[in-house]
Amino acid sequence: MNVIWARAIVSIVLLAILCAAVGAFLGLKVALGLAVVLLIVQSFFGTFHKQRLWRLLDAPVYGEVPSAPGIWGEIYYRLHKLAKRWHAQVRQVEQQHSRFIQAIQASPNGVAMLDDHDQIEWCNAISEVHFGLDAKRDLRQHITHLVRQPDFVRYLNSHNYEQMLIMRGMGVKRQNVLSVQVFPYGENRKLVLSQDITELERTDAMRRDFVANVSHELKTPLTVLSGFLETMRELPLDESERHRYLELMSQQATRMQHIVSDLLVLATLEGDNRPPSDRLIDMRSVLAHLQEDADNLSSGRHTITFDSDERVTVTGAETEILSALGNLVTNAIRYTPDGGSIHVSWHDVNGQATFSVKDSGLGIPAADIPRLTERFYRVDRSRSRDTGGTGLGLAIVKHVLQRHDAQLDVKSEEGRGSTFTVRFSAARTARRQAAPA
Ligand SMILES: Nc1ncnc2c1ncn2[C@@H]1O[C@H](COP(=O)(O)OP(=O)(O)O)[C@@H](O)[C@H]1O
Ligand SMILES: [Mg+2]
């Protein structure tokens, strides 16, 4: 038996006892009158609270507990407890939902949810960028009305989503490449996942180009070499001819060696840790080396001058710096006709160690300047080859400088000469005490 029945029976029994007592002392009529009055009062009380409960259920005010005596107070209190429990549950679900949304928003991939009519139910910020959508504005829009590429429409309608779809010309600048895949779920709903693979495609293309370039670069000397070998095997040659052929073959072999050794240098630079930031380079020795190599290469064909402040130095890997700066000096000599001049300087300019090589050589057309540091890029192929170039020198320079927080600046005028300037960051620049004379 529950509380309500128990209370009802108790109040009926009390009422009966009260009426019987009143009846015994004041007569039956008074007792009946009293019973009627009490019943009316109770009915009013009940009706009042039913009305109040009705209103409360119609427009609940959370946290407000109406007070009432007896069973009504109990009912209000229990309702309040129930509401509190539900409210806590709803809040928990809301928090889970918002964490879930935050997690999908944090994903580096685009996520769009479609309903059973392929209308957008929700999409994250990355998906907005990928497809040019607006999560609020485009809600409930048919996705193919917004993403109209025929490939995408065909893919979505094909209902075969095993493969992903590659979409080109996407993004604001229409230059991005997306990989898109649809995953069906629930009742005819779809998840559209998208990933920006522009960079991946670019590096892939670069790798392909690089392999093609290396093969091409090695193929030429190899063809020449095997041609000579063939000739030497087939034809009777006198001593001087034999000597000349061997000389030419040796040149081709050296060329291949240079290419391979430059490629190895590049590979090492790419794989190595950053050069030390606390080891001072002995610039006196580096500059002395540069000068000696320059004089040897030019063998008096150019006027070469050095102007340097040997107290200025930088931190890093000495062999790398020597090879990078050496490349610039060698280029200046190679691309400057006999009789020209080359001026090398090393100074502290506004707190930055600055190396520059100025030559009075061939110069470089403006359009070629931005591409000089690409691997195997040469302005004039035959000239580079004649001077023993591999087309990798400036690519090595770029790598070394990047690793040493330095910038390369190229100024050039065709037919008048070029200036290659290297500026090290202030953080890498240091100053030694004046060297003893
Ligand atoms: N000082 C310079 N004057 C004119 N052209 C230059 C100079 N330095 C570099 N170049 C051009 O830049 C190209 C790339 O240089 P680099 O990477 O060192 O390759 P290479 O092995 O051909 O010297 C060269 O082929 C040349 O055309
Ligand atoms: Mg070079």
C-alpha cells in the first residue's frame, strides 16, 4: 500500500472519528454539516493544487519548488527532484555533444554530414574551406547544389565509394587538390571526408622531376663515354688518338663524379641535424681557403680582390659554410670572362655578418634569378657544362644557408655582372677579439 492510499485512509478515519465525536455531543445534523464543510475545504485545497501543478507543467520554472503542506508538498518535491535529474542528464549529453563537435573541428580533415537526401546536416570548418561552404547558410542545402563539379556529383550518385575521388582546382584560388571519400552510415546518411593533398602532390611531382633530371644529367656523359668505348674497341687508333679519347672519357667520368658527389652532399644536408649554434667558425681560415681556391681556378685570368673584417664570424658548421661561400666565388669566376674582376667582401652590416661576391661577368636575366637555386637549373646549359658545373651548386648553397639562418640575395644585370649577397641572422653573428697582426 503506498503513501497516498495510507494518507487517504487515515484522513477518512480521522474525519469519521471527528464527526462521530461531534455527533455524540452536538447531534447528527451538526456532525453532517461539519463533514460537508470539511469535504468542501479539502476539495478546494485539492483543486487549487491541481491547478497550480497544471500551470507548473505547462510552463516549468526550473529550480522553483512550490511549498505546500502534506501530500502536495511531497509531490512538488518529487517533481523537482525528477526535473533536477533530467536536467543533469541533458547537460551531460550536451557536454558530450560539444566535446564531440570540438574533436571533429580539431581534425585536420574536412568532415561533412549528409542526411538521407544528401542535404548538409553539419560540416566542420575545414570542410567549409575545402568546398567553399558556409555551415550556417548552407544548412539543409543539397550538397550537389553547392559542390557542382561533375566528377563529384557522379561520384556521390554512383553509390560506390570504395575508391576516393581526387578533385583539382579547389579552394579560394582554385589551385588546391582534395582527396574526397564518402562513408555511408546510419539510415542512408553519408559522411564526406576530405583531405587537402596539394602539398603532397607537389612534393610527389618534385620527386618525379628530380629523378628524371638526375637520370637525364647522368645519361649524357654516360652516352658519350660508351660511344668512345665503342670507337676504341672497333677502330684501330694510333697512340695520340688513343690518348685524346682517354682524355675525353676521363672528362665525362669526372663530370659524373661531380654530379654524384653534389647529390650526396645535398642528401647529407637534407638528412643532417641542424648545425651547431654555439661553435664559432674560424673565418680567417675560411677566407684564406676561398682566396687560395679562387686564385687557383682563375689562374690570373681575373682581378680578384678580398676585403674582409676577420673579427666578424658566425656559428655553425665550418665545412658547410666553406662549401657554400666557395660555390659563390667559383661561380663568379666561371661566369666572368677573362679580364673581368671579382670582389669578395665579409663585414658586419647592422649586426648581421654579410658575405658578398660581386663580379663583372655575364649577368643573369631577371626572369632566371628566382629559379637559380633549383636543382639542375642553369641559365646557359652549355656554358655551365663547359665550366664543369653540375647545376647543383646554388641548390647546395640554399640548403646550407637555410640551415644557418642566412638569406641569399641576388642582384644582376645581363652583360654587366652579378652580386650574390649572404646575410646571416644576428643570432648567428659573433665578433672575435682583434686578431694579432
Ligand atoms: N656569378 C654568376 N654570374 C652569372 N651566372 C651565374 C652566376 N652564378 C650562377 N649563375 C647561373 O646560375 C646557374 C646555377 O648555378 P649553380 O647552381 O652553381 O650551377 P652550375 O653548376 O651550373 O654552376 C649557373 O648555371 C649559371 O647559369
Ligand atoms: Mg656553380
